[in-house]
Amino acid sequence: MDQIRRFVNLKVLIGGGLVTVCLFGVLLVYLGSARQEQPTAASGTAVLYIIAAPSPTPLAPIVSTTPSPTPTQVTDNPISSTITVGTYVQITDTGGDGLRLRSEPGLSGMVRFLAIDGEVFQVMDGPIELDGYTWWLLQAPYDPNVQGWAVADFMIVVQNP
């Protein structure tokens, strides 16, 4: 009886060993095939990602929460005598701070854009005298969404932008 038990135990050990070897072989084959599918850094294959250019962002509606004083139309002002609707002006003498383009004339208007020295804009409306300044509505020639009211003190008329 002992011989039969030894024989059965030997068969179980050999069978278990064979199953283990087979499973290990299958695992090696699987890992080898998965490794071949992934490109390596030394393969020399370049990957190019194309990112779409951004589209223009529409402006949000302008909402004023504080009532602004009623502006008055200016007819004679020495500062703005050469600036008229339709002319092009260049931003100048801001000391590097830039000129704030506001949602409405006056210091209470929300700042929409900051124009830097040297930028050119077309005059769309004005003049309006408010808060001790003469205000003109400026619009960028490259983007009609870039517009706002600005103080005439920091503008000079340019002929051909």
C-alpha cells in the first residue's frame, strides 16, 4: 500500500510541476508579445501631436451694477481737436502702464482691455467729457471685439496704420 501511495504522490507532484511549467511558458509568451507591440524610445519613430488653433472668444455681455453719470457730448476740446471718428490713433506716453479700454466712458467703467504703447486703434465714437477727461471709443483694426472707451490724453493721430 505504501508503494501505491508513493506512486500516486509522485504522479501528483509531476502533474503539478508540468502545469506550473506550462503556465509559466504561457506567461512568457504573453509578455513577449505585449512588449513587441509598444514602440521603444530607440525605435526612431517620431510622434506628432496636432493641436487646433484657438478660436476667437466672444465677449460676454457688459453688465454695469452701478449707475454712471450722464455723459455730455463735447464739441470743442483742445486735446481732441485732431481726433475725429474714423481716424486712427496710437497709444503713447503711458509710461509702460498701458491705457485702459473701458466698457463705458468714465472712471467707473469696467476695464475690458489694456492697450500698450505703440498699439493702433480706430476711433469709433466720441468725444464724451466725463470725470475730467475726454473719452473716445476705440476699436482694434485686427479684432472688432477689442474695443473700449479711453482717455484722449494718451493718444496721437496716425495717418496710415
